[in-house]
Amino acid sequence: MNNSVMIAVVEAREACRGKKRLRDRLLAAMKKTKNHWLVTNEDERLQAAICAATLESNEDDAKAIKDEWDALKVLSSLLSGMGSIVDIQTPKKTIGIFKLWKELKV
């Protein structure tokens, strides 16, 4: 990660610190990064929010974030023609990361 993204992670982590519910942590981090002044790439903004929420989460919530994020990466590869459908692992617990991000961006 570059320095700009790391700064966004630190700021987003501070925004979601102390939030009890995973959804609240994710939303707080996403709100902080959605128009981040230093990170202009939307994908990197989302990645910064995910990193921040993961760092502020307990082990179970961090695993849920990681599992869903990994599934989204495989799906992205599949849609770009570089992956295989057999690589997709459905997370046990779904959060709706991409849906939250899209709703927040509207």
C-alpha cells in the first residue's frame, strides 16, 4: 500500500474505533474514505475502509470481512476472464460490503 492509502486507513480506523456492530464500523470507515482528499482511486478508497474496519474488529468479524473480500476478489477475476467459477467460495457470513459501498456512494 502506498503512503496516501495508509493515511486514509489511519483516518478511517479512527472513525470506526469504538463502534460495536460490524456494519457500523464498516459504514464509519467507508464514510471517511468515500471522498478522501488524498486517495483519488475509488478502489483504493474502498480498500482503505476495509483495512480500517478489519483492524478495528474482533477475530470473528475480521474473518467475516476477509472471507467476503476474498470472494469478491475471485468474482472480479472471474468477470475479467482470469478466474474460474470453481475458485469461488461462498462466505459463511455475508456482510454486503459492496452493497454498503454503493449505497453510500449515492
